[in-house]
Amino acid sequence: LPIIACSIINYSLHNGICVETTSAFVAYGYFKIAYGKYEEGCYWGNVVYQILKGASPQTVATLQTDIMCTWYISIYYHPFRELAFRLSKVYEQSMSLGYVEMALNSLRFSLQLSIYA
């Protein structure tokens, strides 16, 4: 998976970054954290959030990437209450767009974090 993420990132940096490539940035940041480079993982998580902030329409890709980045990277850096609130907003957006499975996943993660907040 790290090799695939790196090749997608390399391709994106040469040809232009789009919302669909943010999942590769999440995977890369997660593997940086797994190898003990927490600051670099945080950097790539912030890159993902900046790309998602610039994306105007909420699609399956943006919402799923938001959940992945929150659950796999931001959990190391941000308070659980803040992350639970973020995931509850993803839940509301997913339900309004009709993405029920994604909404339930984000609600489950939000409730898990709320227990410890």
C-alpha cells in the first residue's frame, strides 16, 4: 500500500492534485506515523484538510477521505471532542446527500470518540 500511495502522490504532483488523490495522502501520512515520524504524518493530514477545504461540492470521495483522515491521522493530534464534532458534521452531510452507510460509519466513530471525550 505505501508504494501505491507514493506512486499516486507522485503522479498527482506531476499532473495536478484533485480530491480523489487525498486518500493516497492519508495513506502516506498514516504510514509516516506508523514509522514513528509523527510530525510528517501531521503535515500530510493538514495537506488533506486543506485540499478538502478547497473542494466545493461534497461527494463520496471528500466525505470518505474526511473520515479516514480524522480516524487514522488526526486522532494522534487533536482532542477527541473536536474529532467527534467533526465526524458528527460528516454524519449530517452524508445523511443529507443520502450516503447512509458512510453516515453510519461516521456516527459510530463519533460516538466512540465521545465516550472518551
